[in-house]
Amino acid sequence: MFLHASFTTKEKMGMMACTRIALCWAIIRSRHPLLMSKVTRDQNSNNSSTSVEEPYFWFSPPKDAVKEAKDCLVFDTKSKDDLISNYLNGPRTLSDERMSYLVISNPMESIYDDGHNGQFELLMCAPHFIGDGASLHQCTHEFVTLLASPQSSYDLLQILTLPLNWVDLLPPALESRIQIPSSGIARAAAKVNYLQTMYNEIGGHTLRRTQRSPQKTILIEKSFTESQTKKILAKCKQNGVTVNHALFALCNVAWGQSNLDFKAIREPL
């Protein structure tokens, strides 16, 4: 997943200095250590051809937080559309070894010029399995807040020298939040419930298809005014849903209206 944001700054020096950006990015990654974790796979001990490699997160405290942040930071001059298209259709930027990626672009002039004023594009990327859109929004908000703060680069560097309790910062594993049945009856009931759930599962099938041309993903944006946004959010809150819920329902309605002659519409399950 990715989050794009555009912003303008009139400050010629300081705020958009490459060193300051790297410091802010290192602080954000330290606050959210999953961004600098890795995914490793542990193959079952039987070593048979049917063994499954179980993926899990691997985290170790950074030896040099700023250097590691710079390895996941790129300064560019591409436009917003080019940045997004390159992320969706270009070479893969995220991997098991790199769980976060930040791009700062100044399309009008080189990021390394003395004049750092003008329009900037920000693209923050992370895999979906470590969070969702809301968490990426929060990280971006924290990053921009740090970047625009009156703190000097020296002050930001001092933040990175403070000792951190990584155990408290790392989120607990999902398995640790699941209540384990304590009695034999409870375990049997849980097993029956699991089997019934699996029996009701429909789908999960994969059908082969011939790749006719290279895949290309496009992004279509629709802008709303501040008043429209407030009205949309208020309506969603009134009905106890999120914007995502509403958009999902709208997509279903649009699909249904475009397939009025389809049998599934005339004879739903």
C-alpha cells in the first residue's frame, strides 16, 4: 500500500534539507518498529517436499537508525502521477528485507538545489500485512509534523539517542490475543466450530488464465471540497459506517446496475 501527499513550503533552507528528512524518517521508523522489521521464513523440520515455510516477523534494534532510514529513502524529481505509476507498475520497491519506503520528490527543481521552495510530493509505502490505510495516514501525519516542527536537526538527533523499550513499542502477535480454550469441552466445541466454518467456506479457487499483455494498474482520483468531506463523514457517522463501507456498497450497486441482464442479479442466492 502507499499514501501520497502534496505540500508546499516557502522555506529555502533547513526544513527540506536531506539530512533533516532522514532524521525525521528515522524517528518515525523507531516509533513504529514494524516499519524496519523483516520477514523471514522458517521451514518445518521434516524437510520434505510438502513442508511449508512459515513466515514471521524478525526485528533487531538498529545499529545506525539514520543510515538504515537513508537506505529506505529516495529523493526524486518525478511528478505525482509518475511516482504513483512507477510504484504500481515499476520494479518492486518493498520486499521481505525492506518493509517501508519513503520518496520525497520536487518535480519543479532538483531536490539538491539550494532553493528548496516549491511543491513537494511525498510517497510513503508499506505492505498491507503490517497495517492499514489509517496507520499509514498516522505515520505520514507524524512525519510531516516532525518535519515542520521548530526543532533543529540537532534536537531531532537527540531524540534518536534516547533509550527505547522495544518490547513496548512492538505490537503483540495476533496469536497472543486469541483466547485458548481451557477445558476439554471448550476445545471440542472450538474444533467443531472451526470445521463448520471450513465446511461453509465457498471460493478460494484459482483458475489459470493466459497473460495477454503486461499488467498495468491505474489510479483514478476524485477530489472533494472541505464542506463535501464534512458532509460525507457526518453521514457515515450517523449510519455507523466508515467511508470504506460506503464505497464498497457503492461499487456493488454500480456493478449491479451495469449487469442488469446477468443471471446472478435476477436469481440471487
